[in-house]
Amino acid sequence: MNEDKINSDVIPAINNILKKMCILLKLLDPVVEKIRFLKNLQLNDEDGIFEKISTIFGDIVVESS
């Protein structure tokens, strides 16, 4: 590949991919925060409430499929 081809095709393509990855990461950020929150609830769950909730949701998922 010559330098002109790299400058005109490859670099803009890589730049476009990086922009799309940044957008995807911004969209996933709230999801990651919710997962961290739920993980923290699970770790601090002394009464077993998280276990009961996840069992209820698991039953709903099984019944709906």
C-alpha cells in the first residue's frame, strides 16, 4: 500500500470505527452502572432479598419462553 492510499482510505476508516466505538461505549455506560449496582446489592445482601428477586425474575423468564 502506498502512502496516499493509506491517508485517503485506511486512516478515515479507522477514525470512523473509533468514533462508532466511542458512541457504543457511551450507550453502554448506563448498563454497566446498573450491573455494578446490582452486583453491589448482591454482595451486600444479608437478608437474601436479591436472591428472592432474581429467582422471581428467573421464573418469569422461564415461563415466558
